[in-house]
Amino acid sequence: MKKIAAIKRMKERAMMKRMKKRQEEMLSAVAFGDEDKLRKLLRSGADVNEAVGAGGTPLRWATSESQLTIIKILLAHGADINAKDDQGNSPLYIAALNGNNTIVEYLLDNGAEIDIKRNDGETPLIGASGYDDQLETVKLLVQRGADIYAKDNDGNTALFYALDYGIDDIAGFLKEQEES
């Protein structure tokens, strides 16, 4: 009986080791945009939604690396478009912060939640409003329906951050939206 339990534990450990290796290989394929390697890993059973450490899922990493083709592959294989990392960053939040409007649009077109909140309550619009080169991203998010009145956990809106950081073009745009 003890031998059977020991053999079972050994098999489980070996399986866990293989799964971990596959996830590490997937992260590498995502980071370097290696489509062939990614497809091979997915065919061999790699979990498209398994988070790797605090950094989130492969989709979140692909968004960080601006790998649109990889994002498309992951979504086609069932990646959760709204999955968050330990800080609550979703792929859309990361794309908005990076000002990658092509990816922002693609994620929104494929069902990303536009006002998804991080652990601190920030939405993609609030996050993007704190960067001086993100006016086009802010406009895109508002055009697509982002809530300009959404508040983070401290009660601050996107306009607050734009004003606080002295980002006049974004603040002006958001004020216009509030007045219309």
C-alpha cells in the first residue's frame, strides 16, 4: 500500500515538473513572439490561463510585450481576456498604460471589459490618464465607452490624475467630455 502511494506521489511530482517546464517555455515563446513554439506548446496541453508567478497569464505577458499575433493565438485557444495579475492588472489595463492602441482596440473588439478595475480601483482610463503621451489612448477608451466618472479606491477619477500630473491635453479633453 505504501509503495503504491509513493509511486503515485512520484508520478504527480513528475507531472507537475513537466507542467512547470511547459509554462516556462510558454512564457519564453510569448516574450520572444515565437508563434511556432507557442502553438506546439498549446497542442501539447500547456494551460493558456495558468498564471506564472505574480506576473499573470501568458496573455498578460503578450500584452506587455506588444505581441499582437501571440495575443490572437492565445485568445483563439481560450485565454481569459480579463484575467488579472496579482496587482489586478488586466491585459487591457497594460495595453492602455503602454499606449498600444492597436492592442487596446483588439482586446475591446474581443470582449475585454472596458472599465475593469485593478486592486486599487484604477480602470484602464484612469491609468492612461496619468501619462502625458496617452491622449490618443484616453480618447479611444472614452470613444469606446469608458466611464469618465469611474473612481479608484481613493475616490479619484481620470480627470483628477490628469490634473494632478499636469497633463493639460488629457485634462482638457476629459473636462470637455464632462461638459458635453
